[in-house]
Amino acid sequence: MTAAVTDIATRRAPSVIGQITQDDGQRFYLIGSGDDALRLWSVTTAIGVVFKEGLVRWAASLAADAAFAELPTVVAASRRKACGNTYNRCYEKHGRQTRCERCACGDCKECVRKFIANRHYAEKSRRADEGKAVHDAIEWWALHGQLPAVDEQIRPYIRSFLAFVKEYGLTPDSFLMSEAVGVNRAEGYAGTLDCVIRFDARASDAAADLVARVLAITVEQAVAEGRTVDLIVDFKTREKELGDRGPEFWAEQALQVTAYRRVETVQIKGTDVEVPMPATDGGMLVQLRPDGATPRLVVTDDLSYAAFLAALNLYRWFVDFGTAAVSVRSFPLPKPEKKATPGKAAAKPAATKATAPAKSAPAKKTAAARRTTAPARTVAERVLGTPPGTLATSGAGLRDDEIPF
Ligand SMILES: [Zn+2]
Ligand SMILES: [Zn+2]
């Protein structure tokens, strides 16, 4: 942290921000504790709602590669009867080191089929680990000005990082912030941003070019006036070399950087100090490959932000209303009304039924509370502009025991 950020009045966060990743990979941030804790969707989880054709092709080609690589195993397995234990999760109890009689055999047709079909999960987690190791090394460099000891397989990425640093004349002081949790309470999301970097037009030719592009001025003017820009930078590791297809950036990566740019506050890592997010001039991706680094400015304007919020709201709808939207229980058949005694009818005026706020709101709240996710504002409030407690969300006033999830 340099003066640029610490100058801003700091405040103590209500309590440490926690991160929770569910079994299904969905992640949210927890601010505060107990029943009042605020749950904010992670930026990357929300963007996950965007369909990525590339991922499907990648997963399929990994399976095809594995089939060829394991050809003898596949041939042997094709003649072996299914053990019937393929999908047992007994290892969750006894660990992967030991085996029990309920363990998957690993050799039968069904077991090998599952192994091949799941290559992308294994590959994804391996790359995530690599990505994290690279990020940790970069953060260490930004804080200490030197590199920590790193594993052999991530050294090429670090070399590419250092080449990027040199080309743009960066020093650890250029990193105004690194690995901070950004929070946007108003929109109900949070995320961990890699860093904010200050680029100085006088530091190098590449930096002068970058500053001029961001500020839409000439290189000569940027250098003459000693202009700087502060950019949100997100590092992306890619295993593949540059090749014919070029660096391959994806539109949703711009949404991610935009979301980080628009957080209201940031919490400095390892502390409970929350400060206002400093203003930035733009956003940039830096792809780190074993064969080099490719920086790319991304558009983080109002339109990108609106697109991110649309994705966030779509994601929320799936979580909060998706199941109910196609559930037979969303349309319960009303029963004929029993004739009420005069005394009871007076206690329950007809108007209650027409608006039904008292009944539908708590029911919905209970359903939401049962899930692990309860964002600051619901889709109904945000998209439909309806204040809480006035909406029968599923087209019918569901009783608690009628809620399908
Ligand atoms: Zn077992
Ligand atoms: Zn088996």
C-alpha cells in the first residue's frame, strides 16, 4: 500500500470478510457475522452464468486426448464388467490414501469412462493451483521487491511477469494495491482484485504508449506532461504458447475487470481495514504465458458495467427463482373456500388476500434463508423495482411447505 490509498480515511469493517466456496463451485463473500451477515456474490461466480462455447470444446478435447493417452487401459476396461462402485464417495470418509470394499475399482468400463469424462475437472483444479501460485509470487514481489522461491513449473510465468514489469518500467511502488477484496454493497457483489498499477509515461516507451491510449492524448504530450494512469490489472495465466490464434482474450474478462473497477470499498488483505475504492483510469488484462506476456486494455465503461449487472441479475434469478420457475408447485390448485364462521371472517378481512404481503414475503424469505445465498437485494427488488414484502414471487402465494426447495 502506498500513500495514494492510505491517505483516504480508513474505517474498520464490521468484521472480517470471509470467502465461502460451496461444493458446486459457487462462491460468495461474507461480511459481518451471525444472522445479519451480508452475503455478496463473487464476481467470477456471477459471470459464470455466461455460456462459454470454448470451455465445452476444451473439456471435450481433454477427454479425447485422455482416451488416446490411456488406450491400453480403455481397451482392457471395455472387456471388464462394471464394479458397481464407480460413483461411491466413500473416500470422503476414509481419504484417498486408503481403500475399502465400497471403493471404485478404477479399472472397469464405468470407472475408466468416468476418469476420462472428468479430465476437465482435474485440469481445471491443477491450473487454478498454478494460477494462484503465480498470483502469490506477483503479490510478494509487489510487497517486497523480490521474488519468493517458486516451483519449477511456474517459473516461466514469473519470467514473463518480470519481462512485462521491465517493459513498462514498473517498480514495486507502481503497485498501489494488490490482492484486495473489493465490495459493492449496493449491487450485492464482491471480488478479489489482483492489483491497481500506476503507469508513468516517462518510465518507458511502452508505458508512454499505454498512458497516451488511455488518456486519448499523444505520446509526446503524455511524456512532456509526465502523465500517469492508474489501472485495475488482472493477470491471467495461459499454458498455451501464443501460436497462430494470438493471445485470445474473452469479452467476459472485460466484465470482470469492470466489476472490480466499480466496487465501493476495498478491504486490505489480512486486515479488517476497509477503505473507499480509489478512482482508476481504466482496466487491463495481462496474459502471462510461458513464452511471454501480452497486456490488453479493456473497455470498462458504463455499458460494460450494465452488462456485468445484467449477468449478475441473471445469475441471481437462477439461484433465487430458477427452480420455482419450472416447478409444478408454483401453481397449486386453490381449494374451495370453507365457509367461515362470522367471528373468524371478521378477524381476516378480504383485503389481506388481494395484496397478501404478510403471507408471501416471509414465505419467500424463509425459502431464501434456507439456501446458503441471500444477496443484499433480491432480483425482484432490483429488476422489478419492487420493495421487499410486496411481491408474491412465484405467481402464487406459496405456503412454507409448498416451496419446492
Ligand atoms: Zn472406499
Ligand atoms: Zn469400477
